[in-house]
Amino acid sequence: MDRVYNFNAGPSALPLEVLQEAQAEFLNYKGTGMSIIEMSHRSPEYAAMHAETKALLRELMGVPEDYEILFIQGGGSLQFLMTADNFLNGKAAYVNTGVWAKKAMAEAKRFGEAYEAASSADKNHSYIPTDLQIQPGTAYLHLTSNNTIYGTEWQDFPEVDVPIICDMSSDILSRPVDVTKFSLIYAGAQKNLGPAGVVIVIVKKAFLETARQDLPPMLSYQNYAANDSLYNTPPVFAIYMVNKTLHWIKRQGGVAAIAAHNKEKAQLIYDVIDASCGFYRGHAEPASRSLMNITFNLPTAELEKDFIAEGKKRGFVGIGGHRLVGGCRVSAYNAVTVEACRALADFMKEYQNKHA
């Protein structure tokens, strides 16, 4: 069966061998005679997979033992609400680097004062602002590590005297990260870790102890931790696919090896942009460029539409920009191969030679 070059921004590409492994055992998981999505989440088979997934995350990310690892449904959008509901005591700082950061801040305003510590809105979110203004009495600083719509990414995280909460939905496990810099990390799985349906939360136990205790159980991080994310039925299949993907990352050589591949992939596309004499215009400033989402424009909207259509004919799927900003976007998440990026780079050169 022919498979396309999948550059979708999310849900996005999964490693082919992960899909094949899941396919092979879909009807009969580890000799149980049933699919993993048919069995009880209290069964020993599921419990072993659940525990192994946490252990793999802890190993690959270097998560210390004084951090909890949780699996929560509802996507990153629910985390916008939950983080503030649990931890916004007084006021909180948000760095506005684009749409998702603004949505997180809007949810926080339901529970207290949420203010901009910095913003890149003045240049249409083409850079990562580094001059942060943290006010006294701030409960936490919220960051979005990678901005899928605008194609910017934090290269170095700020050093501040307040807890940092970070949305890593679109670049988790794409590069090594020092988990100890953060009090809470959350990430939807559907970019680098698996299908939509589960969010990974990594939270420092000491920070968790400061959370509100009068919340409904389904909105309480403390409740998820106390019940090992099994207070209700977890998103079994999504966690199972995360497990498979983590095994795949480990087989590639771990996060450092994945990061090297990601740099190589992104450079193939950025090199074409930079050598195009303005035919392709990158949106992000070079110092803030994302390795995950490469955003650019062509000379006219008509050419962009044609470029996307012609690319689809050649098997390049998902290269249109986000509906809010237009243009073009190449999402080169972990499972996207170097060969796919090289093929797209060759197509971009060919298209420029034809239309410049």
C-alpha cells in the first residue's frame, strides 16, 4: 500500500513500524485472545503496560523520582483550565507567543489575574520574547515551548524565581529537556507520542502539594496522582500507542538521536527557504525557528494555493498553513523521516525553478 508524505500538524505522522506492531496484535494482545481496547483497565495486562509507559517516559526524559507522571483526557485545552484551576492563587504570568498561549491565558482569567509577562504579538509572533517581566506575588509562569501555527520554539528556557508550567504538546521528546526546570509539563500526545486522546502530565510532587483540594475529582491533579490516573477509565488505546512510540524512540537511540534527526530534517527545508532569494519567505526569525513546524509564504496567495495543490498530487499532505494565518507549514515531527523532508526540499526547489 502506498503511503503519503505526512506533514500534518496534528494529529500527525506515527512511525510505520509502530502502526504495524499495533496492527499485528490488535485482535489478540499478548495472548489474551482479545484486543487491548476490549479488556479491563484493572486487568494485570493493562496494569503492566500502564506502568511500563510511565517507566519509559521517566527513562527517556530523565524524569526524577520526585515527579508524578499522569495520563489525562481532554487534550491540551483542558490543561489550560486545569493548570489555572489547581495552581492560580492570586495571579499568574503568561508569555504570549501565539494562539495557544493566548487560549491558555484566557482560561486562566476565569480563576484569577493572568497577565502577560512578555509578548511577540508586535511582530505577528515571529520570535520568542526573552525580556520577561514577572510581578511580585506571581503563582507561576506559563510557557508554550513550541508554537505550531507560527513556527517558533524556545531555544533556551528562562531562569525565573517562580514555578514554570510548560505546554510541550508539539515538541515533547523531540529534543533533550531538563525536566527539573519545570514544576509542571503537559503535552497532548498527537504530535510526537501517539494519537489524540491522552495528555501526558509531569508534575513535581512538592508543587502538586500546593494545588487546591476543593476541586471536582476529574479536575484535580492530586486525585489523578492518588489513583495512578485510574480514577476513571483511562484512554486505553491512546496510552498503548504512546507505549509503542516510546519503545520506538528508545530503539532509535533515545531523545538525543531523535533530536539530531530533527535538526537534519528541519535544516533541509530551511536551507531551501534561505537560498530561494525571497521566493520562500520564512515567518519565524532565524534565532526562534522551530524544528517541528516550518512556516513560510510564497510571493502570492495564488501561488501558495497552487503549491499546496501540486504538492498533494506528489504525495505531500498537510503542507498548508493554519487557517488563521494561511501560507504554508511543514510539520516535521519525530516520525517524519529524513527521506520525506529531502523529497519535499527537492519539490520546493523544482517548484521555485518553474515559477520564480
